Amino acid sequence: MAYKYLVIVESPAKAKTIEKYLGKNYKVVASVGHIRDLPKSKMGVDTENNYEPHYISIRGKGDVIKSLKSAAKKAEKVYLAADPDREGEAIAWHLSFLLGLDLNDKNRVVFNEITKEAVKAAFKEPRTINLDLVDAQQARRILDRLVGYSLSPILWRKVKKGLSAGRVQSVALKIIIDRENDIRKFIPEEYWSIDGNFQKAKKKFKANFWGLDGKKKKLPNAEAVKEVTTRIKGKEYDVTKVEKKERKRNPALPFTTSSLQQEAARKLNFRTRKTMMVAQQLYEGIALGKQGTVGLITYMRTDSTRIADSAKAEVAEYIEKTYGSEFSAHGGRKVKNAQGAQDAHEAIRPSSVMRAPNEIKQYLDKDQLKLYTLIWSRLVASQMTPAVLDTMKVTLEQNGVIFVANGAKVKFKGFMQVYVEGRDDGKEDKENILPDLAEGDKVNALDIEPKQHFTQPPARFSEATLIRALEENGVGRPSTYAPTLETIQRRYYVKLTNKRFEPTELGEIVNSLIVEFFPQIVDVHFTASMEGDLDKIGVGKEKWVEVVDRFYRPFEKELTNAEEKIEKIQIKDEPAGFDCDLCGHPMVIKLGRYGKFYACSNFPECRNTKAIVKEIGVTCPVCNEGQVIERKSKKNRLFYGCSRYPDCDFTSWDKPIGRPCPKCGQYLVEKKVKGGKQVVCINGDYEENIQK
């Protein structure tokens, strides 16, 4: 016999890495994900018999199952080493059923990182399959199936074929649409600011108007501004108060799945799906030359911020050697996991901090290196001392008019030596150093500039901010965020416009029906409490059948009511305003799976269709005949091109603005830069900032 023990994992990459660690007595094979599931062709859940699921072998997995059974017969013992979460536990349970293994046998092996030490330690302490975790996964799967396979047929019949609804995706869609409604209802309000540039002994600094006669004052209009400016006489101001404080800033905690997805979006411009794909590669193992294949990070689906004591000790040693003992927090601050977090898990961290990004970059592709560097830096920073900032607040006064200047200077960098968490608004914290000022000093105003502003509507959600909203509301779990975002885009319920989610007409129709007839499905608090119930099943505090039944009984009544009361919605074609260039019949605007498009009204006799293009009101700068239109690349990235293509091949990633460069006559484009936008010449001879 060539081997004594068979080990089954999910992925071939993971199998390859682990087999190198275990030696010749072990054969490691992959199930390639789940091998059994509910059937696609029907509900597969017996609602009259305790929600008994009807599992079948997944189509296309026949050869894999045959090969696993054959390999298992040749082994003295079979170990199930799927991922350390509910899905992994369920895969192990399904494998156990198919291979006829004893559920009381200690054959379940779990490790949080794929390194030689962690894998070998896990095989010394195998356990039985955790049936509570299996039940939690099974309950989630059955709930999602009951919702999806009950609602989707109603949407097909009443709205349009090909639609679907899901438990978590419906909440995500409602959150996006609620934000869109807030934007539509938003009424801008005028307000003003007065900014001043001041100087003391040739050192310039900025201060902003605060109030009058010792009281804070708002500036809602030009009259309020005039009341202030008429009281200013001359340029000299008194320094009436100086407050100096020392402030500490703590580092961000190590990554959870959610915070990694958000930070990768902010700092690396990674889509959620890409982040998880690259993280999976780092987890399953990268070949590091003579070191062999090593899993570089711990398991990447987690909501825990805890890290192992051994990892803390290693990071502390690295920080002391590299930056000095004054930078080490010696084990980091004590943190408590969020309620519901699975404390058996760790945060996402490097399997060894000693594998610094610079030392292994030759073995990683550019995306792997970017994400690994982010994860590595975050862990190191989390175990460093707080940054210390000297803050200064200075009050300037003249004739009862009060300006305030705020300054901050980094006194001790601490964790900021390595890493600072990104912000959703894209702005970076900058030092604002004020000159040495004391009460009684005099300063001169160089200029006082009133500015009119209008309040801005709330921003649409980006992938990062939507994930944060779902997490804050307790909707979904680490493994659900990426597929949820993908589904609502694939169904064309939302579209990404400038990296922000915008609901489509179809999404709004579906949402309005679900809100009216299935209010529990889109109730954030109800969905969050359901997630809590699933967590309770996972620790043996709830029975899965009872949890499912509490949901399904009222839901079943809503289904009956919806079938009777929802009237069929006709999504009418709109006239396009021009005729078909093939047959002469009027063209119409239709709503398809991927959005609106032009089609001939003489369908099916004439199948002429055209994409709807958006003109930006600029004549093509190359041919001076066509219009510049918005177009999408194969990767769904927005670019600009000439409407006369292919006769004119003008394209640009940056938006042309329709006027020539004052220096060279070439065309100008609007370009995104850090902190805003600029108008630049394509030759690079000219640039101007866009006023916000």
C-alpha cells in the first residue's frame, strides 16, 4: 500500500501544499468544494416533515466522488481537513456520509493556517465532526432555499423571467434604495464659512471663523456674513487663548474579512471578489523557492480580531529588532470580539511576521504582494504603541469677532511608522503646524475670505461602505458579503456608477414588491436576529428545525397573500424617437437583463438592437464631427470614445471637457487626482484645479 492515511481538503492548491508537510504515509486529495447540495431543479426541502432536506450529489462531481471512494477504501484512516468554518464542517459531514465514515470517529482536522507546524499540530489532535456547526450551516442553506425558491417564481410570473430574490441580497438592495430615496428627497441648504490666512513673524497659518462675542455663530446666508465682516476693523488680531494638549491615537485592530475587504477597496482599489480570490491564494500556499510551498496568511473568512499568543510574541520580537523597544506594545491592547464573532477563529494575519513583504516579493505577483503587504502591515501596526500627537487650539479675536486655528503635530509616530488605516472619503490626515503663539500675542490677517457652500446629499454606497453597513446592522456573515454584492449586480438590480451603487428601475420594482408583501425579509433587525439565531445553533443553544419553523410559518402566509394580491407588472417599452435602419419600423427602448437597450418594434421579424449611449455634450477632439460618448470596457470600466467609431478611433480613459489647452491647443481632460480632480492637457503642458 502506497499510503496509510487519506486526507481530504476542498481545493487542489491546498492539497498540494499540505501533502508536502505530512510525508509519504499520507495522500492528500481535494473534493473541489461541496460535493452534495440541494437540487437545482426543485425546492428540495420537505416543509411538511420538519424541513427535511433532500441532498443529492452535485452534477459534474461524479468522477470526483468515485475517485474519493476508491482512495478511501485503500486507506487505514480518512481525515477530513476542510476549512475551519460552518461551510467546511458541512463539507466534512457530507463527505462522511458519502464515504460511510463513523460520525463518532475523531477524523476532523482543523487548522487556521497552512504551515508545517500548524498542520502537524492539528493532526495530533483530531476531533469528531461538530454537528452543531453542521446544523447552523444547514439552517442557513434551508432558509435561503425557502426564500429564494418561493419568491423567485412569484417575481417570474408577476414581473419578468429570470429574476431572483434572496434573504441577504434583498436587505442589501433595500439599503441601497433607501439611500437613493434619501438622496432624491434631499434639499440643499445654504451655509457660509469665513476662512482667514494669518501671519506671525513671517510664519503663515489658517484659521476659521467661530463666533461673535463669545458665542458660536452659524452663517446661514450672506446677511449673516455681512454682520461679521462689517465688524472687522483693520488686520490686527489678539491671541486670547492657547490650548495645548497631548493626544494618543491607537492603531487599528488586525483584519477581519469585512475590514480587509473595505481597506483593500480604499487603498488598493480592489473589488470585493478580487480581494477574496487573492486572499485565498495567499492562504492556500505560495511556492517560496527553497522554503517550499507555504500558506502565507491565516484563514480569511473570520469576524474575529483575536490573534494567537505565539503570533503576538513573534510580532513583538520583530518590532523590537526592527524599530526599537519603544515601538512595541508587548502583546498589543486587550480587545473584545464583536458579539457573535467566532472566537475559535483568529483575525487575518501573516502566518509568520518574519516573512516580510520585501523578502518574499520575488515569489508573489503584484496583486498578491499588494494584499500581503496590507495584511502584514496591519498586523505589525496593531501590536505597536499608540502615536502621540501634540495638538494646539488658538483663539484669535478682534472687536468680538472670533477665529479659531487648530494644529496638530506628530510627536511620536508609534504605529504610524508602519501603517495608517484608510478613510472612506479618500482624505488623508495631514499635519497642520501652527507657529509658537501665546496669549497676548498679536497676529496679522493677510486675507479674510467668505465662501458660500451648500449641504451635500448623503453619498451612494461603495462596495466598502455597503459591506460596513451590512456588518454594522448584523446582516450576513464574512462568507456572504462578496457573493451578495455580486448577485445584486448580476441580476441588474443595481449598477456601479463611478464605483458607487445606483439602483436600476428593475431593482426598484423588485424592492417595492418585497417591501410591501414580505416586510420581514427586508427588515434589517429581523435579518440580524436571524443571524443571531444561526450563531446560537452553531453553539448548541438553539435547534435548527425550530429556528426555521419560526421563520417559515408567517412567511408561508405572506406567500399566499402575495400570490393573490400582486398584479402582473407590465414593464412597457418606451418609444425611442427614431426608426429602425434595417426595416423602417419604430425603435423602442426595452429593459433587458443588463439594462436598457434599443430594439426594433417589429421583433421577431426584425432583430435589430443597439446599445444606448450617453453623450457628454462634447464634440470629438480628433475628428471634430462625432460626439464623445460614454462606453464600457470588457471589464466594465468607463471610458470615452467617438460616436463615429470605427471611422474615428478616438478613445480616452479621462473625460474630455470640450475646450483646448491655452498653451498648446491640444484638448483638455478631467483627471482624478488625490484629494479631487484636475483639468489637464493631454500633452502635460497645462493643469488647473477644479473648484469643489
